[in-house]
Amino acid sequence: MGATMRSAVVVLSIALLAAGSACRGGVAGPSPTIVRVSPDSGPVGTTLTITGSGFGRTGNAVQVGVGYVLDLASADGVTITFVLPEAMGVCPPSPGGACVALAVILSPGRYDLAVITPSGTSNRLPFTVLAR
């Protein structure tokens, strides 16, 4: 690979990194952390509250196993409350939002939950989906 080609690759890589940063809102805040999921079990339709830190006021997502609950708010940056849906998208949050329209149906069992913000992905805590 010639010097010109290497330079083009480096410039393209830097441009893509900068574009990714701009799409996430520029400067990232602290990475999210989960300290508690309440309750720790329940059927589909249960209202969950995730407590931790580093959540954004808007644009949070919760990963439940391989599914994602998108566009969640946190009024105080330390709690996210949402109703556990029966079906979730399989695409992680992305600046462009383009995704194939697939869904995962929650069945009874244990799932790891994580909060995703523009600053990163939190640690994971368990939640057990119970039969109705």
C-alpha cells in the first residue's frame, strides 16, 4: 500500500470517528452504571425501575437479553422507569435509527438488563420474566 493510500485510510478513519462522535452529541458524559432493578422479577407488563447513575435525560435504551427498549427518559439521571413490553426490537440504538423491522418476544426466563446511553453500556443485572 503506497503512502497516498495509507494517508487516505487514516483520514477516512479519523473522519468516521469524528462523525460518530458528532452523532452521539459530541462530548460523552460518564458511562452508565446500574445498582438496582426493581422489582427483580415479574411478567410482561410489569413496571420496572432501574436505579444507577450516568443516565441521560433522553435517548436511553435498555437491553433485555437480545432485545432493546428504545427512547427512554430519565428525569434525574439516576432512574429509568418503563413497562416491560411483550415484544422488543432487535436493533441496538443508533444515530441513524435504520434497522430491519424484527422483534423478539419475551418468554419466561432470566434475562440480563443493561442501560445504553451515548456514553456507553452499563454493567448488567438480572431480571426474571415470569409467566402470566
